[in-house]
Amino acid sequence: MSMGHYSEQRPGFEVTKDWNGGDQVVIRSPRGASVLVSLHGGQVVSWRNERGEELLFTSSKAIFKPPKAMRGGIPICFPQFGNCGTLEQHGFARNRIWTVDDEAPPLNHNDNNGKASVDLLLKPSEDDLKCWPHCFEFRLRVSLSMDGDLSLVSRVRNVNGKPFSFSFAYHTYLSVSDISEVRIEGLETLDYLDNLSQRERFTEQGDAITFESEVDRVYVGSPSVIAVLDHEKKRTFIVRKEGLPDVVVWNPWDKKSKTMADFGDEEYKQMLCVDAAAVERAITLKPGEEWTGKLELSAVASTNCSDHLDYPCS
């Protein structure tokens, strides 16, 4: 999308330029919450509440320049999560330039009620088709509710003449006060694949997940709602999801942090990745079929947070 000036107002959002001259979209709620989405990767790079507090983590050493995805926010991992086969790690969607989709088909009424949103579109380039020979249309709707809740709805359609399979994740970097003060509720008793042990399968034994060392796990068959409690900030993130059976939990801890060029040595203390994902079993689409995966994030004051686990994804 070409623009001859710095800022362009659209219904529900505004298109501006980032510091590299790339297009980005600003969505604001009437109460002051905001979301910033980069067209590089279709990546949410900022989510602030009505008090202006940043809710997502971005590394101070993040590289804000294509072709690499920025370390932080919510990169879109498609058509693979992880590093396997001939594709780049976490797939190519997070490293491509998306377009604003002015002709996006409507979602149902509940997905649009009282929300400001932007629709983005990604189609494969000729280079993409060489490394992953499947024609698709990927539509992403990023929305902000009146209350400042962030939702992402991904729709992948097969416009191919043959079936294809993919894995997917919203690679969500949450900002936390201190990783040692954080716990996750809703994943207890579940099986998980441990990426630190060649994807060996274990069963979660704790009443909640807490952090004392590096964690890189895929919790399979997870419930539609989980909670991430930050005791020091007295804040709880409620993660609601649909069409995404797995949850990836990742924190690199100190040793791994020192090996990443775009990540500060001590920054593992201020972040936690909790990804709504489809990783264990690939999603397969026949010609003409469409898959939908939804994520909704809320940040609420911590009280008795288990109450929030009963809410469905709206």
C-alpha cells in the first residue's frame, strides 16, 4: 500500500510510518487503550492499556528492520512453528510485508461488536511458492474492544488445487514484572512436549506453572482459557483461544539469553511467551477450505483470578 504522506485516517484505525519508513497501523479505543500493528509481518508490536502501560514485551536489542521479525510483540508463526524442513524458523509470514485488506469479508456480529479493527492480507510471493508450493490467502483481523481487550482472528484459505498442511502460533511476548513472581493457571495436569528434551512427552505435575529455569514446552489439548498471574504487578493476563488446541510456554532464562544477539542478557526476567498454537498436529486444508484461529487477550487487576477461567472466547 503506497501512501504519499505520513498519516492516513481510516475508519477505526490510522496508517502511519515507522522509523524505517514502513507502514504501521494504530488502533485506539475511546478510553485510551491502543494497539500498534506493523505491516512487516502483520505483527502487533505494542498493546497499551487505558493508562498507557505497555502490556507486551519488546527487547531493548530488538532489530526493527526487515527482513527479520522483531523480537517482541506478537509475531505470526506460519506455515510452521519452530525450525524444521526447508523453511526459515517459525515460517515466513512474520517476515513478509502484509497489505491492508479493504475488501475483507465480514466476520460474525460478535467479532465486530464495539471493536475498532484493521484487516490485513498476506498472499504468497513467487519466492514463497518455491520453498512452500501452496497457494493461500491469509486474512488477519486485529481488534481492540471498548475495554482495551486485544483480539486477533486469523483465517487461512486454501486456494490451491491440492490439500496442504501447516502449523501455527501467535508467538505472544507478555511483559511481566519478574518471571520468578509469575504463574500460569489452567495448564495443570496436561501433557506437554518438552523441546529441551527432544520433544519428549511429560505430564504437568504442579498446581500451577512457575519459573526457576529455562522452559520451552508445548502443552497439548489445552483449555480455551488460561490465566497468567503477575503477583508483583497485581495484574493477570487472561488468554482465550479458539481453533488453537495447544499452548507454547517459553522463557529462555540466563544461558540462552546470552546467545541471542537481539535479546538482552537479563531481559528474560521481564518477559514470558504464552502462545496460542496448533503445533502437535498439523492443520490440513482441502482445496477451498478455510481455517480460523482466534486469540483474545485481556489484562485485569488480580483478585481471585480463577473466576476468569470460566469466560468463553467472545
